[in-house]
Amino acid sequence: MKLRAEETKETPAQLINHVRSGASAAVQMEFPSRRTLAKVVNRVRKACAGAPALPTDRSRIFIPDEYAYESAPGHSESFLIGDSGCGDEDRILIFGRQSVAEWIGLVEKIYVDGTFSLSPELFQQVFVVLAERSGFVFPVCYALLPNKSQATHTRMIQLLRTACPHFKPTKVSLDFGIGLINASRTTFLDAETNGCLFHLVKDMKGKLMDLGLIKRYNQDAEFALYPRMIQSVAFVPPPAPPSPPFGGIVLG
């Protein structure tokens, strides 16, 4: 099996089926699980091929099939679900599972966020999209972005919607970056856009630091009350719709 893994391009599932079909029933009883065999195949191929060299130009990144597809016993699906294409100086790569498209149309609420500390050298931001479904939150995709501009966020969402045409959330929770907010509003036209409390508190403290007021905020309780009043607005229930005139009586 290891020799065949080195010499062929068969998926792990195909390779395992071929090896098992040529073995006697007694030998098949001694085989490890399919999951274990798949790990052996992948380990052998990784040792033979080795990881490709790190790219030096994001517009020229080439992703081989073994990195573009995710395989499990009896199943293979796209891992690279969005790519703005070779030659694009503002390259965008989106990684996820192709099978997400089968249930993404059921999703109403999503959470989106970006981080800079984890981004690889040629990209500025790692962007994540999470979806709420049946009381649980699942990752939809991870995107590598060249910058955090509105145009880039818009392109990223459009690429994701190309991969998942039924992706039409009705609620979007995000940070307070104006570019991301505008991108969300222009691509999810029917969705309600909400800021995230975590980012509200984080951005508030960041602004206080920029203004040289963080020490006063930490030491002066009366001064700290005012920024905290802004943060506490998140816990104030929205106003109820006004009652109809005459107690709801319909006049004919």
C-alpha cells in the first residue's frame, strides 16, 4: 500500500479499496481502520513530496491539488473554495469545506471577524466567517486577505457567495471597521448588521489609549463612567414599536 501511495495519484479511499479488494478475507480482518490507513497514505505522500517552498509573491501562488482538496475515507471535496486567481496582486484565498454549500442556505445569523497576528507573510489579515445553526456556531470559511479595505471585503464576500450561492444571512455580527460594515451592507442587502460588544469595548479602550486618557479611565471612577455608559447601551433593550391608536381598535 505504501508503494502504491508513492507511485499513484489515487485518493486514499481509492487506494485503500484497491488494496483491500486484493486481500483474502482472513487478511482483511487484520487491516486497521480505514481512517488509520488513510493517515498512513497521507503520511507517506507527505514524506515523498515534501512541502512546497514558501511563495514570495502572492499573485503567483500555486496551490497543488493535494492542498486544494480535503480527503476522508470514501470522500473528497474542495478545501480551497475561493481564489481570486493567479496574477491578482490583491490575491484572496478562501479555505473551507465544499459541503458547507449544502446547508448554508438554512443559516440566518453569521459572525465575522479578522485577525492580523496569525496572517502569513504575504497577507495582512486572516478573516473568519462563523454561522449559527440549531443553537451551535460552526466555521464556514477562513480567508487570507491582502488588506482590510472595503473593496477587498466586498470581493471576499462575493467569492464566498459564488462558492455558496444560497448564502444569504439575515443577521450579521461584526466589528466596527467602516470598510467591513459597508461591504456587508452592500452585499447582504436584506441583512441586519450589528456591532459586536467585544469589539465595542476593545475599540473604546483603544481610542482612550490614542488620546492618552487610559490612565485617567483606570483611576478616575467619575470619568470612567462616561465611556462605560456608551458600552452599556448594548444591554438596553430596543424600544418597543408604538402602540396603534385607540388601543389597536380598527376603525371602519
